[in-house]
Amino acid sequence: MKYQAVIGLEVHAQLLTQSKIFCGCSTRFGAAPNQNTCPVCAGFPGVLPVLNRQVVEFALKAGLATHCRIAESSRFARKNYFYPDLPKGYQISQYDAPICSNGYVEIETREGGVKRVRLTRIHMEEDAGKSIHEARGDASLVDLNRAGVPLLEIVSEPDLHSAAEATAYLKTLRAILQYLEICDGNMEEGSFRCDANVSVRPEGTSSLGTKTELKNLNSFKAVEKALEYEIRRHTEALAAGRSLVQETRLWDAEREATRSMREKELAHDYRYFPDPDLLPVQVDTAWIEKVRSTLPELPGARKQRFIAQYRLPAYDAELLTQRKDVADYFEAASKLGVDPKSISNWIVGDLFRVIKERRLDDRLYITDWPLAPERLAELVQLIGEGKISGKIAKTIFEEMLVSGRPARVIVAQRGLEQISDPASIEKAIDEVLAAHPEQIAQYRAGNEKIIAFLVGRIMKAARGKLHPQKTNELLRQKLDERKR
């Protein structure tokens, strides 16, 4: 029997507000433990929460960008459970009346198609603190800096059927939130977190199987591996006639396996009820339209425009539009009158390498680019004009990174301009041919591969400054003349 996986994802996205959702404490990551706290987020008795307006605006942005229905009135609820890093003994969240619902995200499948993944809801809530178990051997410690940091919980319908689809969905969703500039998407720091619900059923059936919730997924790689493992575990159990229990499991990256954490709680276990300290959130049409007017061009639409406007392959357009800052950089360079495909090649190849080496891609928006877009465009322009070869351009690129000088200045100062004069190229060819009569004989005997050897010798003698195409053409002419 064949089985089908059924996957739904719950994403917690930390919002890029300066202060927490219900108080004025900073949301800055990396502060000393318990420094970004006050009586409100520390759960002192008698204090009252005050809603951060920007959190609502960010929720509206996310909802509009994912085609959600925006509720004119939504309300907060108390989600009751005990954990040492939850100071109030409950979390303020939204339950039966979320601010956004019934949206969707479109993803590209590995087969090249487009799939629509429905969103059940997007709601606002506060984060809990953090328990630290490694600091002391005899006790766990609690850091409340994260308590009260604003989150959006984005819940999908169980529309995904493979680990690859789940990863594609997460990457697409993260890119949307980054384009909106409401979440930095940093999975290592926990500002983009995912829990996965997975079950398996016989192919062709519609009922859902026993569900497992997966936690501790802090990278796209972890999500894909954990889902693949769990799908395999479920499938093997069903095939062997074994029963499964509904539970929460943790992903162990070292063992590359999941392990049981607890039996899954149900909603009634949390004893939800409307928060009596917070009024319902009222959103009118004017506010919605004002937020809508601020939405940027989103990654999917931008990718299609890059394909149409700049004649880029889909692969290039996908890589360039995954990050808004990279797409902005590409457009800034391409508008300077150079070949867009050449600019794309340099960004995807050389520039991405430097960005990764310098860890510039760890932040939401790169401001200190290794090269300004106009500097890269100038380098590409010199290649297009035939003044430097691609090989020399690599050398110039590395020097630009170190010195910051423009490409034209480096070319002029180091005498790197490419030689295109036929007489000079012929002279270099004649000198090499005179020194390699054996290779000429091999060419006459029909060995075409010897051309690459001779070109290498010619370029080496000229320190790579000869125009490659013209050198190849003139060399062939001279060799063919000697064949006669």
C-alpha cells in the first residue's frame, strides 16, 4: 500500500518592533539576562498591558500580503499553562477571533508547478521567556528578556504532502515577511520558528491519520530532515500494523531522529478565555487601505517581472529575488546600462561568495555592500567594451574589494587593458608558434585539442591581456594557413 504524508505548519515570526507588545521594554536581541524587563512583562500582580499599535499594523501587512480576510474586530485571549519562563502563568494570544484568516501562500514545487497553500489564520501574541539549562549544573535559570516580545503565529492548513513542499513554503513565507520588513527571519536566533504537524494516510483516502507535532526545528535543513524521518516512521508503523499515538516530539539534530516529548495537549487543556484587561482590536477600512498602500512588490511578483523585463532565466530570477536587498542591488546595477544577465552572473557567483564569507546575509538588509552597485556595473561594462577579459576582471574584482578603487582606475594604474589590436595579437601568436613546431604538426594531423594548449601558451606569454575571441580566431587562421 502507498501512503501520503499530510503536513501543516505553525510558524512563529518575531516582529521587528522596537518595544514589546504590551509594554515599553526593548526587544533587542543579545542583552544581558533579564535586562529588558519591567513589571508588565515580568508578570507582576496589578499591572495592565497596553497594546503596541505597530504590532497591529505589522499583522495587517502580513495578512494583506497573504490574501487574508482582515477582521474588523478581533480580541485577545489568555492561554493558560504553567512553565517557569511564563511569568504570568498564561500567555496573551488570540484564539477564536484572530485578526487575519482564510489566506494563502503560493509556492513553486520541485516539478516546476505552482501550489496554493491555504492559511487558517494569522494572529498576534506575546512570546514567553527562555529557560537556560546549561548555565549551572544544579538548577535551570530563567531569562525574561524575550517575555512579551511580539509574535505573529501563522497557521497553515494541512495542504503540504512532502518535506520538500514544507521547506518551499517556509522559504516563501520568510521571504514575504522579510520583504515587508516586519521580521528578519533569523532561524538561529529564534525570530522565525516552526512547529510541524505531520500524519500519514493511505493514498486516495481523505481522513487524517494520527498526528505528531514536531518541535525544535531551527533551520530549513532541520525541518526537511525531521519531516522525512517522521514520515518514514509513520509509514513503517502503519505498514507493520502498529498503532501511533498523538504526541509532541523533538528533533535531535545530532542523532538525526525524533524523540517523544509529551502527549499532545488539546485546546481545552489551555482553558482559553477573553483577556479582561484588553479591549477588542478595532480595524476600519481606512486603516486597512493605508497599510495596503505601503506594501512593496513581493518576491513572487518581482521574480516574474525580472524574467519578463530583464530576460533572466527563472533560476537567476529566483536567486536574485529571495532577498529584497539583493533584488534592489541588482536593479540599481542593471539600470546603469549594462547587460542584466552579466550582472546576475557576478552577483550570484562572486558577490554571493563574499557576502557569505563576511556573514553579511545574517542581517535583514545589507547596507555595507562589498561593492556599490555602480562599481560592479562599471566592471561589467569594461568586459562588454572589450577592454578587459573575464579572467582579468576576476583579479580586478578582488582588488576592488580590498582597495575600494573603481575598476577603471585599477585597469589604468596597472596597465591591465586588454589588447585587441590584430598586429599585437599576431606578433604574440607568431612567437608561440615558432617555439612549438611539434604542436603545429599535431594540429596538421587532425588534433583539434592542441588549440587549447596553444591559446594557453599565448595568453600566458601576454599575461592574459590579449582579447580571447580575437586570439582564437587569428590563431586558427594561421594554423589553417600552415595546413595548406
